[in-house]
Amino acid sequence: MKLAEHAHSKPSVDSYFIDNGLWTRGRNGIVFIALVAWIACIAGFIADPNRFFESYLMGYLFCITIPFGAAFFVMIQYLTGSAWSVPMRRIAENLMVTIPIGAILFLPILAGVPHLYEWAHPDWIRADLAKIGGGRTSYLNSQWFLIRAAIFFALWTLWTNRMYSHSTRQDKDGSIEHMHSISRWSAPGLLMLMLSVSLAAFDWSMSLSPDWYSTIFGLYVFAGGGLAFIAVWILICMALRSKGVLSQTINVEHYHDLGKWLFAMTVFWAYIAFSQYLLFWYGNLPEETIWFRQRFEGSWAVWSFALLFGHFIVPFLVLVLRASKRNFRILTTMAIWIVVAHFVDVYWQVMPTFYHAKGVSFHWLDVACPVAIASIFALIFWFEMKRHALLPLGDPRFELGLEFENV
């Protein structure tokens, strides 16, 4: 791929600010969905609190991993000096800056700790104290669970808001110093993000089975979120395009590169997933393989094979073709497919812990909770779309991004 030496396309005639009517209709739609979904969640909590907490945790992990992927992408783009992504980068930044609302949405999980986590039960604590002198309880306890979550959200909020502030201020003054400042924040930010998201994955998901551990689990969760983010990014761009927004600015060349990212992250997720499985298969120790055994018994085995085909084999075979990446209909279909596959993946991570013997037990709360949480993230994202230009107009690489082409 390269940057064209001369402009090869027609000048963009797009408006770089969202139309008030379109924004209002979008807001009203999101609010309506949020009201219906949250009412359903409240009804589910009253009817079955345990199932509500389980479904809510699954839905929360499904949603929060997507803005994590957005933050990772934004940092990578600044560190590499990429120009191709500049016309679309503000959308990623708007997704990234939704992370702080996750702190409020995390409160039901804190309330559900005794229902969700075995390490919060007195019997497990006593067994741990008797077996290894409480080595795990010094880490896995409600107090430190809360403290670590607070530290994570403080770091994520600091970094994302700082980078976002520089990006939006650059729209007004065009100073290149903003770009340099974001790059300086991005270098340590990548390390911070990888470590903190890994630790959060250990706390929020892996510790559901406190007797099992995987040193690669955090990267596995991070890879899934990164892949889902690219898919969501494509869907947002396509939805805007269908309404005539940025339809000239974001063209087939940009979608082609998004398709490349979608393909690359699909392969990376599969590599990490297989690496994690292979380590436990090779060791073949009962205390280590129990997590996978729960997911290959009964109806969970069907779910596992659906994950393999749906999350890797099908996207790989479709997206490996250049034509697929340049076909809007195929690319949109695969983006939807991967978002659904991400849901299947997160469900597969969480629910067998509670229903490994019973098998797959799908409940209407498993839909209501993710939709309710996603609607809040979507609402924050939509308000950010209104507050600032849809594109980072002050970025000195903006024109190069418009002229980008694949070869």
C-alpha cells in the first residue's frame, strides 16, 4: 500500500459535522432501546437475581472490550504515524472515550460479587487458608477487587481523556504539538493498557474459576476486543455512509484497509486462542485442563465448535480474498458476523462456569443485559459525535489520508 503522489479522487463534498436531524433521530432511537433494555434488566433482577448478575457480567465484558480495542488502535496509529486512518480516526476516538462510563456500569458487578465469584464464599476462603495459608485470598478478595478496578478506571480515564482532548483541540488550532503530545502519551499508554486490561481480565473473567489460571488469558481477551472493535468500526462507518455521511471522504480504499485489519485480527485472535489451548493440552494436568473440559462436555462442545468455525474459519476464508475487502455488502456482513462471534466467545468464557453440568442455558437476560449496557456506551458515543467534528480536521496528515490508495 502507498500514499498517492497526486490526488486521484474527486474533492470531498462531505459535511464534517453531523446533521441535527440525523443526530436527534439517532439519539431518540438509542434512548428508546436503552429504556426497553434496562426495564427488562430490572424485571430480570427482580425475578432471578443470580441469573441477572451472570448475564450482566457477560454483557459487560462483551461491551467494555470494544472501547479497549479502540484505545489500542488509536495509540498504534499515532505511534506509527499512519495517514490512511486519519479520516476515520475520530470515530475510533469517540469509541475510546466511552471507557470512563464503564466505571458506573461496573457497579452492578460489584454488588454481585458474592453471587458471581467463588473466591468470595466463606467455604472457599477456609479451604484456601487450610491448603496454602491464604496465598490466593490475599489477592482475591472483595476489597482488593474494588481497589484494582478503581485504579484501572482511573488510568483508562486519564489516558483516553488526555489523548482525546489534544485531538479535539487540534481541530481548532492545527498545532502539530498536539499530535506529538498524543504520541508521547501513547508509548507508555500501550504498556499500561496491555497490563491493566490483562489484570482486569484476570479479575473479572478468569477468577470466576479461581483454581484455574492462564498467563495468556488477558491477551486472549484483549485480542477478542480488538477484533470486535474493528468490526464495530466498520459497521459505524457503513451506517453513516447509508445516511450520506462521510460517503465521499471514507471510500473503498479505506474500507479495504479496514478489511485487512479485520482479517489480521481474526488470525491473531485464532493464534492466541490456539496457543492457550495447546499449552494446557500438552501439559494434560487435571487441575489445568478443567476449564477446557467444562467447555467440551455436553452441549458446550457444540458451542465450542461453533466458536471455532464462526470466529475463525468462516471469516478467514471470506476475508482472505481482496475482492471481499472491497465489497461493501460482504464487508458489512462479515463485520456483523464477527460481532456475533465476539458475543459467542464472551458467553463461552463466562457461562460454562455456572452451567457446565446443565449445558448451554440461554436466557432472555443474555440478550437484554448486553443491549442495555451497549445502549449506554452508544449514547455517550453519539453525544461525542455531536460535540466535535466527525474528522480530525487539524491533523497535518488529513489530506494524505484522503488521498490514500491500496495497490
